[in-house]
Amino acid sequence: MRRSSIVSAAVRCTAVVATLIFVGGFNSISSLGDIVVGVTECVPQPAAAMGIDELGGMLLLFVLASMMVGVGIERSITIAQAVTQSRAYERRALTALFYNRVDEAGSAAALFPGSPVASVVSASLQGANRGSAERSGISNPSKAAFQRALIAQTMLLKRRLWTLAAIGWSSPVIGLVSALGPSTRHAADPPIALLFGLAIAVPAIWLHWGLNSRVDALLLEADRMSLSIIDQMKEQIESTI
């Protein structure tokens, strides 16, 4: 029991004893019995142990919390690496195009495998005229390969993000069901399982929203920048023919 609880219990017991003495005094056995009963009632009783329903719900919520942390960290690292490599490839490709080094702008995509921009550019160039010369592929990029690569990057970056949304929406329900189970504690106790479920749901939903928004922005940039790089490469090739 905490110190504040002990102090408040002592104050309540003192008040009960003083009231009973003032009203009935110590003149009879019944007065002594009333004092004992009053002291017993003013002392807070220890909380009941968790029922099997609440304990099972807490264990399940703990597993969901662990999954949320693991998926959040893994996805955050993957997205951060994709952003960093995309920025690096954009600088490398635009610098090469500025100095009219078209082949370098295309071959540099292989150096940044985690970049959505580099992956889309590389797939577009490789999908055009398979088996032909490199410059022939640059001058005639494949739009179908471009769309396939963009869809593949969308699936790769958004992989397992749905688990964060599922954890966010299911945790409060699990906590509520656990708190209302037939073997849970009496209603005076705080619903620990429900509070724990809400504590998991809020960061899970915000984490899903934040990572999903960041992926959407990265994919929009990949679409725009890859098209810009491919068009510049195509223009420089056609100008030399």
C-alpha cells in the first residue's frame, strides 16, 4: 500500500473511532463491537487478483504491443533508408545528366537498390527492347515496366503496415472484452485491460498514419522524379542522334 493510502486510511479510522466514542462511549460491549466494525470498514481492502479472462487479455495485449514496436521500428528503418537512397540517387543522376553523361545516370541506379526512384528508372530502361543496346533502351523506355515497378515499390514499402492499423483497432476491443469477462474483478477496480488496450491503440494508429503518409509522399516523389530523369535521358539521347 502506498504512503498516501495509509495516511488516508488512518485519518478515516481516527474519525470513525472518535465519532463512535462520542456517540456511544465505552460503556457497553456493543459500543466496542461498533468500533471494531467501523475500523474494519474504513481500512481499504486489497484488490482482487486478476481473473483468467483479464489475465489472458493482458497477455494478448502484451503480444500485440510487442508486434507494434517491432513492425514500427522495422518499417521506420526501411522507409528512412529508401528516402536516403532516393535522395542520393537523384543527386547522382541529375549531376550526370547535367554533364551529359547519360549512361552514368542509367547505370547508377544499380548502386542504390533501396531507392524507389532508382528501381523504377532501372526497371523502365530494362523493360524496353530487351536484349538491345543500352542507349536503345534509354531512347525507348517501357511504360508498362514503369507501372509494374511503381506498383512493386508500393507493395514493398507498405508491407506489414496493415498490422499497425489492425492492432490499433483491435486492442481496445480486446481490453473491453477482458474487462467485462465473467471471471474479472469487481466493478470498483479500474479496468486495467481496457486502459492497457487504449494505451496500445493510440500509438499504433498514429504510427500507421505517419508511416503510411510518409510512404505515399515517397511514392509520389518516385513517380515524379523517375519520369523526369527518364525524360531527360531520352532527350539527351535523341539530341545526339
